[in-house]
Amino acid sequence: MRTLSLTLIALALIATLARAQAAPPAAPAANTPAATPAVVTPAAPAPSAAEKGDDAAEPQGFTYNPEGRRDPFISLLRRGDAGSGARVAGLGGLGTSEVSLRGILTSEGAFVGILHGIDSKNYIVRVGDKLSDGTIRTITKDSVVIVQQVNDPLSLEKEREVRKLLRQTEEAK
């Protein structure tokens, strides 16, 4: 038992010495005030072993090679935006669930709806106007019907009708 403990201590000591010899000496601390923020600049590529004239090659740092894989920081839900992540301005950038019906008007013999978006703006819509995930199908005196495109690959239906009522009761919400 004692021999095993001495062997483990000796191995730990050898590993510590090997790490100490492999690590480069620490650079002296720069005399900069503590309140000055550190500025990170891209590092210039280190010269190769052939350029330095010595045979030891130093590690160059980490580089990521995606090899055809998608960027993990781009949302899968917004792939239709070509990865930009930016929304289209106006009514075309709002989804069916992001608007509510605020009013109905009559203009030139046809009904026109007033939709309120999550961007706190009101939009006047007519039949055929497009949202990001649907199109206005009909406007009646008390509702707007939107044909919403269903993007669920497991769903059998590819579009559904969503009816936005002018005066929703508490039960309908």
C-alpha cells in the first residue's frame, strides 16, 4: 500500500515537472491602468517554421472549418430570410398571430380592415394583401379572414383559415 502511494506521488511529480518544462515563461504584466478596457484585435498570422528559420513549429490557434454544415447560430425557424435574420418592414414582415383586428371601414364600395401589429403600428388592409405567412382572403363587416400557410412538415393541411373578429368576447380569446 505504501509503495503504491509513493508511486502515485512520483508520477504526479513527474507530470508536474513535464508541464513546467513544456509551458513557455509567463510574459511580464504590462503597465496599463486598470480602468482602460482591453482592446481585442485580430492576430496577424504567425510566421511559419520555414520563415523563422527554426525547426520547431508553434501552434497557430483554432480555426473552424464548417465543411458544408449549417451555421449553428442561425435560427431554423427563419430560414426563409436567407439567413439574414432581419424582418421585412411593414405588414409583410408580420405573421398572422402577430396582428389583431382594430376596425372595419368601407372604401369605394368594399370593406377595408385596420390591423394592429406587434410593432405598435396600424395597417389598412384590402383583400389580397400579404402577411409573412398568409394572405387576406375576405373582409366582412365584423371580421377578416386570413389564409395562413402551414409550415409544419407533419401536417396534412398546407393552409388554414384564420378569422380575426372585430369584437372578440372573453370566451373567444
